[in-house]
Amino acid sequence: MAILADGESLLLIDGELVAGGSGTFPTLNPATEETLGIAANASADDMGAAIGAARRAFDDTGWSTDVDLRVRCLRQLQDALTKHTEELRELTMAEVGAPRMLTSAAQLEGPIADLSFSADTAENYSWRTDLGVASPMGIKTRRTVAREAIGVVGAITPWNFPHQINLAKIGPALAAGNTVVLKPAPDTPWCAAVLGELVTEHTDIPPGVFNIVTSADHGVGALLSRDPRVDMVSFTGSTATGRAVMADGAPTIKKVFLELGGKSAFLVLDDADLAGACSMAAFTASMHAGQGCAITTRLLVPRARYDEAVGAAAATMGGLRPGDPTDPGTVCGPLISARQRDRVQGYLDSAIAEGGRFACGGGCPADRQSGFFIEPTVIAGLDNSATVSREEIFGPVLTVIAHDGDDDAVRIANDSPYGLSGTVFSPDLERADAVAARLRVGTVNINGGVWYSADMPFGGYKQSGIGREMGLAGFEEYLEIKSIATAVS
Ligand code: NAD
């Protein structure tokens, strides 16, 4: 079966692929601005039906207690995704604008492979731990700690790494025994809807266990946070929306798991290979047009070598022309939408208004007649108080900031409402490690190390989020803990 062969995607509700109550909405290719096709536009009633189905599947079936079934279903889903990898690659380049080179890693193949981690973890997990017999308050008691699924999980996801984020939620949530309603971003409905086709065609996932609700209306996603039948919302997106999810979930005391924005720093210490480090920072900031929450977008360099650092970053970034995502050499594709491109341009304008200058880039590329492209841009001449140093831009933009030694670099890096990630460059690993230990962030890369892998927890400090995705910690986010005390004689 070819995926999405009709040019129209459907909702998955209670095991059936169905049309949306609010008609359809188009999905675009951001590199060409052409319409790829249409997606089902869910109504509030559709969301209600999906939540109802997930609730019934959790309460009235054996899904939450049948580990073998869950493991089998996840492996079936992984096999189906693997079988359709090439079609999914084409879809990812077309709908997300993701460069081909990233689809062999975190954009597609990585998250498909990572489903094994969820299945393996469920298979080998200690669902009950015996703490032995003790006599608290003089009563002889056998103590057991049981781990159980939380219930109905609402998964709300963004467009920038849709497969990675959808699967990093669905995998552990289902493996842990929950039922799920997935609400993807309106910009990438097909990357989620394709899961509906694969689940119905290739897996034994029972009706209602996994539901997919695409919608052009953000308000349909908000229903997940408000509905008392939903036990947990697992959200990835902007910090502003994360606040709304928390507020909407408060009346029903929902568990909220939040992966939010970032403004991460790349710290080049004064003994580092300056040109090499700045070049890597520039390359990273251009990848997928900078549309990654953990991308390091503030380059902190020794003040005495500031101009040299700006030159090195601009030499790399200026050479990375934004291009066709299907071209194997493209690093920087388009932004996802005209709205996002205009937002990034607004930030670039603010940099000039606040006294900064462009060492390269600064606007839309003249050689691109269509598509939502922005030139990779290095901003110089500003400090950490500038708007572009404080706010998440989500475009291929790197701001170079001077520091006066390790303490100052740590101070600047931590002077942010966000705390998602960071990079430290120094040949002195003890020194780099000491700096890394002082960063208030959830992931640190030292000298180019890669923290992205199925068994490494990922998440943010401060306003970058609550909780961890991936790794054992990511699996346990989807579990409740029950302590059982049995009186014994
Ligand atoms: P967004 O916050 O606008 O939207 C994310 C999702 O939330 C979409 O599905 C959207 O429809 C939905 N939504 C919007 N308003 C809602 C509401 N009131 N209630 C419930 N759902 C609502 O984010 P985006 O523009 O799609 O994605 C970019 C953002 O995501 C960036 O800020 C980026 O840093 C962040 N992000 C974070 C991580 C991470 O792991 N920390 C990963 C990727 C992206």
C-alpha cells in the first residue's frame, strides 16, 4: 500500500479512519509553496469522540495490563514504518522542508529505530518492586511499589521534527500502557496522519488505544488540556503555548509534561580552537533552517578574539546557501511557513534597530522565487540583553556575544529564561566539565558530543520545560506509582 495515496488524510478515531467534522485543510510544501494535498479538519466533536474512545480503551480493555500485546504492537508499528521509510522520507522533505541529510537521523530513521527502546523497556521493566517486610508504626507489613499506566494521554506536538516528537511520545506512552490521542501541528498533519494508515493496516493496536486528530484550529488541541477524561498532556511546542496548556490543565489537576523553547549558548573557552568551534556553531545554527529547540543560537566567544570569531562564523554560515531540501547537499532548507519567515525577518530587523550588524545574511535570498527561505545570518555587535539574544527566533540566526572568561561565559549562558541545552568547547576536558556542571540546562555537548539517543533523557530546566523525554526517565513520565502495604503475621 502506498501511504496517503489519495492526496487526503483522515482522522483515526476508535480504530476507524474517518473524515473531519470541519471539512479539510491544505498542507503545503514550504520549499515550493505548492499544496501537497488535504488533511481532515477535526471539529470539537471529533476530539470529544477521540478522547471518549481512548477513555473506554483504557478503562474497559486489557491494554494497560497486557505487556506482551503492547510490545508486539509497537514492534509491528516499527516494522511498518521501516517498510515505508522511503515514502516517509519523501513526505518529510515535502511537508516539513527537512533537508534529506537529516532524514537519516533525528528527522526520521532515528525515531523509527528508537521505538525499540520503548518496546524493550516495557518488556524488561520491573513493574512491581518488593521492598520486603518491615514494621512501620509497629505493624508488620510487606511493602510493594507497583508502576501503572497513567491513563489517557493527550500528545500535542509541533511541526519541526514531527516524526521524532510524535514517536518519542507515542512509543513510551503506549509501551507504558496508556491510551493516546495525538494532536499534531496544523503545518504537518500528514506526518502524523500516516501513522493512522499504518496502525490500522499493519498492527493489532486495539480500537481507541491510539487516536489521531488533525486540525487547523489550535483550539481543538486545547480541548485535550481541559477535558477531565484526559489524565496527562504531553506537550512539545513553544513556552507560550506550554503556559496555556498548564493553565488549561489546572482545573482538573492534570499531569503536564512540557518540552518547550530554548535559547541555548555555545561557549568557546579561551583555549579552544576558535575557528573550528565557531564554524561548528555556525553549521549547527543553519541546520534545518535553525528550526530546532535545542540549537545553540548564542555564540559566546573570548572578547579579545571577537572579530576573528565573527569572521569564522560568517565564513561558514555565509557559505551555506538555503536550498532545495531534496538535494543531498542541503543543510538549510526553508522555514515552515510564511508566518514563520516573517517572524524571523522581524527579529533580524530588531537586531539592526538595536545597533547590531549582519556579518552575513540578513534577509530572504534573492535567488529563491518561491518557498519560505531566510539566509543563514550571523549577527554581531550586540550583547546578551538584545532581543535576538533573549527570544527564541527559530530561524537560521546566530548571535555572537563577547565574554570575559569562564565565569562570565557561564553567567551569560545562564542569563536566560530558558534552560534547554548548551555546548562547551575546550581541549581541557576537566575545565569543560566544570563549566558544563554550572550550566542550568538539560543537555550539554562538550566538544561536539551528541546527546541525542534513545537512552539519553532530553528536556529543559527553567522555562524550557518540565520532565524528560526519551531514556528510562522518558518512559517513567508515563507511569503512576502505587505503594501497596499488606499486613502480614
Ligand atoms: P506551538 O506552541 O505554536 O504549537 C505546538 C502545538 O501546540 C501545535 O500542535 C499547536 O496546534 C498546539 N497548540 C497551539 N495552541 C494551543 C493551545 N492553546 N492548547 C493546546 N495546544 C495548542 O509551537 P510550534 O510553533 O508548532 O513549534 C515551535 C516551538 O516548539 C518552538 O518554541 C520550539 O522551541 C518548540 N519545540 C520544543 C522542543 C523541545 O523538545 N523542547 C522540540 C521541538 C520544538
